[in-house]
Amino acid sequence: MSRDPNITKILMVCLGNICRSPLAEGILKSKLPDTGFLVDSAGTGNYHVGDTPDPRSIKIAKKYGLDITTQRGRQFSVADFDNFDYIYVMDSSNFENVVKLARNANDIAKVHYILNEIYPNQNHSVPDPYTGGIQGFDNTFKMLDEACLNLSQKLLK
């Protein structure tokens, strides 16, 4: 991925890249113009590389008018620090795993908790809905929707 200074690149990161980060990617994309921004997602683990998002994430996204079926899981890599301007993590474990790969302070400065867009500097986690039912995915969507709304407004200024 080449660095285009005219495009702001945002990466959403969770553990497996099938539940939270695909939702965050789809939600943020829906709130930004098609030009000037690139939004992607990745997982800190390699469990679901090449997989579509969890069927429950797809179902909840569809409920709110978003199609995330073309997304495919991939693992976060050191190159993502070069390729993205902002890296948003879903929880403290994701934060620690991403920061462990950082090469310098500039890399670390790109890493943020997504819910800090709602609760500044509180480093709250987006609960992982994977082991629960559909309601957990709905709750996750609503949290991410609010955070992505705030983030999109900040990015568009």
C-alpha cells in the first residue's frame, strides 16, 4: 500500500478481525466520503485470515443498512504502522499486542482506543461479542456507531 498524502488512512483492530473491527470498518466507511479516506481492519491474531466476518456481525451490519460481506480477515503487521495514519484498537489486549510491534514513538502515537472517541482518555474496551448471542453484536454495533460518528466528524474537520 503506497502512502498518498491526500488520503487519510484508518485501521480498525481487534483480536480475530471477524467481529468488532469489521463492524468498525463498515460503520466508519459509511460515515466518510468515498474519496480522501481509506478504512481497513485487521486482527492481532491469525485465526481468521481470509475469512469473512462472523455471520452475526454480517447480520447486525445488514440490520443497520451496511454490507460487510466483502471484507476478509487479515493479521496486523508492522507495515501497518507505515501504511496507516490512525490505528484504532478495540481493547487493552489489542493495544498491547499492537504496541509490542511498534518500532518507535511515532508508531505508538498512531494507536488509539476507539472508545476514547466517546470517553476521552478512559481507554474503555469494546466488549468482544464472539462468545455471546446476537444482542452482544447489536450492543457492539451501537457503541462503535457512536464512536465512529465522533471520529468521522473529527476527521472531516
